Amino acid sequence: MENRYGFGKTVSLSFDAAIARVTEELQKEGFGVLTEIDVAATLKKKLGHDMPAYRILGACNPPFAKRAIEAEPPVGLLMPCNVVVRQDAQGTTHVEFMDPGLMAQMSDNPALGDLGAEVRAKMQRVMAAL
């Protein structure tokens, strides 16, 4: 599964197991989860809307973040690297990654292009390990 802003895959894990596994695999690549947004719970609380499980994980690798901000300070608008773990109406679990390569498309700074490619490779390894 790939689109203009990300890539991902369907996994044969429960939602909770996928969250745990993604977090573990991110750690192996030097990323920690800074934020965790439970979209389904928020929409239920604020709007009374029921939906399948949907969580956004904000992953950060401090050395990469430092390099990116030093190269182009406003790049923080594109950080952290978001990872979505969600279930569809049938209960199938999907894991999707924002493509860090977008930094190269949104900036003329070659340092960001190189960095985006490095981070993309790490995220693809995380995806492959699921």
C-alpha cells in the first residue's frame, strides 16, 4: 500500500500487538515514540462518533531530528515521523508510515533530500519487520 505521502502494509496482528511491534521495531532503528494520539477515542469523546481503532504514533530519532533542524529550521513542521496503526471495518490491521522522502520534495536543500532517504530506508525496514 503506497500513496503520494506514505507507504504501509496490512499485518496479521491484532491492533494492540501491532502497536507493540511497531514500537519495538522503531526502537531497533533508533526511534522513540514521542506522541500517541488515539483518534478513535478522541472522536468518541468529542463527537460521540464510533470508529475502528486508529492511533497515530509520532516517532523521533534525535540525531536525525537534529540534522534536519540544523539544515532547515522550519522542517519541524514535517516532524515527527507519523506512523498510523489502524483497523478497518472488518477488523484487519494496517500500519502506514509518512514518507520521510517528502522533505526532499518540499525543499531545495540537498541535505534534507539525503536525510529523507536515510530515514525512509529505516522506516521501510520497520515495515518489512512487521
